[in-house]
Amino acid sequence: MLSIDLYYDWDAFHAHYQTSLAPGMTTLLGASGEGKSTLLHLLGGFLQGRGRVSFQGQALEHLLPYERPISTLFQSDNLFPQLTVWQNVAVGIAPSLSLQAEQKAKVSWALKQTQLSDKADQYPQALSGGQAQRVAIARVLVREKPILLLDEPFSALDPALREEMLALVNDVTERFDMTTLLVSHMPSEAVFVGGKVMLIEKGKIMANEEASVLSGGQIPEVFSHYLRMTTAS
């Protein structure tokens, strides 16, 4: 269980996130500037706030980003351009790239899982957008961190490819019992991946429900208001 009770203040923005999340997918919805990415950055240790966050009873708030049981994928810059695909995955195990035989086998396994075995010797510049993001997901697999934070990493992809990446993340989350948080502006993505959906407004968690409520006959009013806003825009 991921337990969150975090505060963050920046000028006139005052956030307080309080919730508990079980393993599975949770999509974070909300308009731009409402605090979705702020929550992910606090969890990952990239922003310093106040309060507590714990996973399986272990306090995380005082740990450095690399010490936390968390992997993060951002919108871009997830890969090192000077490293091959194989090396970009291997660096998730050892930054020195000095791997034992068992660790090398794990890299090969992760590339196979993400259908990238034939791209192992290529550099990121030679990859498509979808392939590059699959490399980043392969690195998540070898790191074996139980929490995955996704800050709109697929937003620049076309709809079909974005759906393919979401399906891959959903599969990885289920197979490895991960706790995955996905920032999105699209309610349809929350419905597609299932799990839970969280609505964030002005740095507060306004709702945390099953994603199926967005496709049911009676959508809760708090989500209806957001859906009307997204439709109007």
C-alpha cells in the first residue's frame, strides 16, 4: 500500500495530497496547472514538500530519489543518446554498465518483453517515438521498483501508438503487481487502462474512484464537471 499525506507550497499554490493506493493502475486527471505532476515529483523526491509518504510501511519522504522504490518516466529525455538501446536498459541495473552474466540475461529478457531484441545495438536517434518509450519501459523492468510514475510520457505519440504503450504499461503493472500512477488529460485513457481514476484540482485530490465510473450511466458530479470542461476545450 502506498500511503500519501503530503503538502507543498509555491507562491499562491498550496497543495495537500492525502490518499492510499493499492497495487494497480491509477490515472490522475485534472486541468493543466492543477497539481498532477507536482504530486508525482513529490513522490519521486524531485520536489521537497512536507508530510509523510510510505510504501509497505517504509517511510520514503527522507530518501533521495534513487533510494526510493520508484521509477519515473517523463514526457521526454528518458534515454541517454550516447548509449545503445542495450546500454540504456543496462544502466538501470548498474550506471557503470559493468554487469554480471545474470544481470546481462535480465537486460536481454527485458528487451524481449518489450519487443526490442533486434534493436539492442541501435542508438536512440534511430528509434521511433514508440520504440524509444519501450526502451524506457524495459529499463523499468530491470530496475524492479514496485512503484511506477508516468508523467505523460506518451503524449507526443499518435493515438494508436499511445494506446499500444498504455496497453504495455497496463500489462507490466498487472504481471509484476506494481503501483502505477499515470498523469493524463484524457478521460478515455483512464477508461482504457481501468483501475482507479483520481481527479486533482488546485492541489487537492477531489475524487478517487474506480475508472469504470467514467463510462457508466451515472457519472459522479465531480467528474461530470471536469468532463464538461474537457469537452468544451
